[in-house]
Amino acid sequence: MTPPDPDTDKQTSAEAAVDPAPSAKRPDGEAADGSGGAASKAASGSGSGSGSGSASDGSDRSRSGTGFDTVLGRVLVERGFVTGEELEECVARVGKGDDAPEALSDVLLRERLLTERQLKRLRADLETDRASRHIPGYRIVKKLGAGAMATVYLAKQLSLDRPVAIKLLPRRFSSDTKFIERFYREGRAAAKFNDQNIVGAYDVGQAGDQHYFVMEYVDGETVHDRIVKAGRLDETEAIGIVRQVASALVHAHDQGFIHRDIKPKNIMIASSGTVKLADLGLARAVSDREAAEAEAGKAYGTPYYISPEQIRGRTDIGPAADLYGLGATFYHMVTGRVPFSGKTPNEVMNRHLKARLTPPDHVNSKLSAGTAQVIEMLLAKDPADRHRDAGQLLEDLDAVARGDAPVHARGTANLASVAASIAQDVETRPTEVRQVSAAPGGGGGTTQALLIAGLAGSVLINVVLLLVVLLG
């Protein structure tokens, strides 16, 4: 069963980072819908409309008899809220109220053909649609989706006659300098990259009071979409996807940036098969100490895929955090479940910090030992125990794809666990020996001593061979 992808998030201080773990949060305050900012995808469920009070307040009444009712009626029929006949009946009743002239929305609510919540969403959509049609140089084609922090449209760039994706900042943030700066920061970060495996940035700007970010349109699906459909991905397919993301990280890290929100919903797969890393809303320059200090003690990311150092709100977060997120995504792809689950984001992140990982090949017995070793190294709780960089990860992925043992993940076996297992073996086998030696006609203590000596020698040889394999 594929779990939900909770970006549900709260900011807390580092004091609560270990027990209980804090909820992770995007710095823009997004209450997680899980969309990320993939160029051709956004989360379902747009935010509520602006204003307060009843959905059918004066803002709708003032437009009674204007083009607003006409547009609202058309959208309602197109989306299947009402039939054409029902709409005609409601339109005929507009303005027939005793106390005040009614808007079409008032009639729809009174007849229970529409709820206030639905109306709020529709009104927000229509307001955004209206504003989006005035972005110079672009023609809006259709909405791709909406989340708490953005609405994404498919559009045509008129000058180059090409499809693009346009992300719009919701109007409720249009006067908030903090949110605007973060919106533009994402655009500037994306503009620094020139890699086939990273969604390209074309433009960022403002039209009236509408802030927009134009990016490459990816005609395809997310890795999350594919997991939902397939349950889990074939190992070879997963390796190919992870390899392209790792290549993107090599480029991003070389430019001095970390993504900080690697997850299935932020990885696009184009119809051509090309994989694109999307949503740079949390991207930050490693050298930006001011931003790091401002975020100290706060957890930013997505609970199912966030690294332990991000949970703790450390200021020295580096590329290893992205490798952990990619490892969690890799684990999800090949097992069909996330590495650590829980009833709440706090519980999930506490397990990232403390719980022992169930090896992926214990969940999916068809998984090769090499791939399992790579994933376990990526998900090491200490950043120093992971691959040194994405380049090393690429070397391991290429080796596993060839059927060879991984180059760097080979030495990640837990020797303490191996020793404990051997000790347990030594404790259990003498019991069997004593049972044999107690048989009638046995040689008593001499036979038992010889068998124990032979067993000890066998264990020693196995330990030596294991060390040769691990260190060789």
C-alpha cells in the first residue's frame, strides 16, 4: 500500500527535534499538499478564496447581472456541478430576493446545488484565471493544478511558440514581501542550472499584482504517480530513474546548491523517458550562512524523506541531505513503502532519527544485494557514513546495473551486527553439540571438546573471509 505523502508541516525549535521530533515545514509556511513545484504537476485542492465571511458575500452580489455570473455559470456546467437546465432555473431566480438583490451564487447555495466551500474554491480559481490571462507574452491554455503555495498553468510562449508551465503566487501573498522574496529566490536558483535532468527556468516577474515564474513544461508524470499505479517499480527501472536524479544532483551541488526536498512528487518523468528534478522552493546555497543561521533549529522538508540533520535543524546541512532524500525515494520505489512510517509527522521523523532501517531486500526479496547495499548507505543516519557525493553514487549505480558489486557501498555492513550474529551462533550450536555428546556410547567430554574446537575454527575462518570481502 502506498502511503500518503504528507508535507503537513509545523515549525518548531530544535529543543523538540529529537524527542518528540518536530514537524517539518517549508519556509514559506506551506501546509503541505505534497505537490512540490513540478513543472507540469501541482497538488489538488486550491486554497480558499480571498476575503472572509460567507462565500456569497457582497463581492458576489456586486457582480450580479455582470459577466461574473456568466463565467461562473459556464464553469459550473463545464465541471459538472449543475446541468444546463438547473443553471437556467437558477439564473431566472437571480434578483428575486426580498431583502437584497441576489447573485447567482446565492441562489445556488439556497438550492443546495453548491456548498460554500466549493464556491470559495471556484471564486479563487476564477480570480486567478482572470489575472493569469494578462501575463505579457503568454497565452494560458489550461490549469494543471493548484496547491497551497502556487497555481500552475500550461501556457504558450507566443514569441517562441512553445509550451511552458507558469507558476503563479496566490494573491493572498501578493503583498507579503517575505513570500514574494522566497518565490523569486526559487526562480533565481533554478536559473543557475543548465542540466537536462533539472526543470529549466525561463522567466520570473510581475504583471500587475500577479507574480509569476515561467519554467519548462514537462509532459509526463511524477515518480509518485508511477508508484501509485504500479505499487513498486522494477529494480532496473528504479536504478535508471535514480541515476538521472543523481546526475542532476552532481550539477546542482557543483553549482553550490542543495535541493533539500528530494521526494517522488518532485521527480518528473517525461514521456520521452527523461527524468527531471523539480521544485526548488527549498533550494539554498550551501555558502549562504545567513539563511542557514536564520533557519537554525527548524526542520524544513517532507517528513517521509527528510534527513536526520534537517530534522535537527542543523546549520551545516550539505549535499549529503539530498542523498538521504534520494535514498528514501529509492527505497519507496523498489519496496512500495517509505523507509519509516507513523501516525503523525512527528512520529515519522522520530523514526528517521532513532529507528533501525528494515533492509529493502527484506521487504522486496527480489531486490539484488548490491542495490540494497546502495540504499542502506544512502540512508545512513550519520552524513559521514553516506556516499561522499553524488558522483560516488553514480559509480555504485553503474556497477550494480552491470551486475557487479557496488564500489563504495560494499564496506557499509555493520560489523557489530555481524559479530553479534556470530556470537549468537556460537551460543546456540554448543547446545546441539551437548545433545549429540549425551548420546549412548559417546566419547563424552573429548568428543565435545573436539567439536567445539572445530566450530571455533570454522567461525574464525568465516570472519576472516568476511573481512576480506568487505575490505577488499
